Amino acid sequence: MPDRLSVNTSKAKVVIIGAGVIGLGIAWRLAVRNASVVVFDRGAAGAGASHAAAGMLAACAEAEPSEEALVTLGRESQARWPAFAAELQQASGMDVELRPEGTLVVALTADDQERLLHQLAFAQKLGLPLGWISAAEARRREPHLAGKLSGAVFSPEDHQVDNRKLVAALRTAAEAAASGRAPRIIGKCCGTTTFPRCAQLCEISGRVSARDASAS
């Protein structure tokens, strides 16, 4: 049995599980409000799904039947992204590279085209701003497309962000929101049921950070 250090989180106002985009984003907002926050992560901050993601902000192109309420929420989130990215850049000094040129969903075959046209019809019933464009127009918009195309769905309001830079910016912003003290490492969670891998826990008054235990 490994030694287990009991971490006292009784002084924390908020405990967050996971130091990805969501966890770090919440930590930043709370840190700005001078809350005492603790974030748990089994590895380095942002090293999980937030590291592997493509950074797509595609509430329109990814709309699915029975998810109408989620689409509404996603569209509201999309509308807030430009201001959010600008605020985050001001707080962190880092550009997360929000790209507003839209998204192409490419059909390579006739079967792809049939499937995409079916999805497009559903999206248009919801009033989403998507449209079908020809193969020639798709190549005009993206000259590096290779191979034979049948056409594409163009979604002008689905954007993209650099997800890895986003993680770094959120962490920097959360740390900068406090008084500037260095993180104080107060424990490791090793071999527990909740955290099967080692993690380090850093508690900062008014901010939070999570680091890979292997660095210690």
C-alpha cells in the first residue's frame, strides 16, 4: 500500500476536479473574485482531452437530432467567444488564435454528400446558417483540399481556436488573478480510488494550479 497524504481542503471554497479547459476556466473566473480554489488532476494541467481536442467551436455543423437544447446553448457560447478570447488575451498576454473564417465539412463521395445533405436539412430546419457549396467553391475557399470532392457544407459561424494555447492562457490568467505568490504544493494523491494516478495539488489563495507529479 502506498503512503497516502490526507489533503485538507476544508479552507477551500471550491474544489474542481480536472485541470482542462473547463476546470481552468472556472478557476480563472473564481480567482478573479478572490475565491480560494483547489483543482485536482491526475496529470499535467491540460494534458488530457483538452490537449487532444481540435479546438472546434462547431455548434452548427455538429448539430444532432434530439439535441436542440444543446444547440441553443452552443450558439449562445459561440456568440460570446470573441469577447471571451479578447478578455483572456488581455489577462494572460497570450493569443489563443480564434479563427473566424468558418468551417467546411467536406464530402469526398456521393455517399458522403447524401449524408451531409440529410444533416444539412435538419440544421436548416433549426434555422442554423449552413449551406451547401460546390466542389469548386470548396476548393476556392480551401485551395489545399486534395483529391476528388463532391462538395461541402459551409458553416460561416463555426470557428476554431488553438486548444493548447487556450489551456496555457487559462492557466496563466488564473495564476495572474491572484497576488502573484508562487503556487504552494500541499500534497499528492497517490493510489486512491478517486485518483488512481499520482497528481500534485497546488492551492493558492484566490487562484489555482495543477502540475504533473512526475516533475517532483
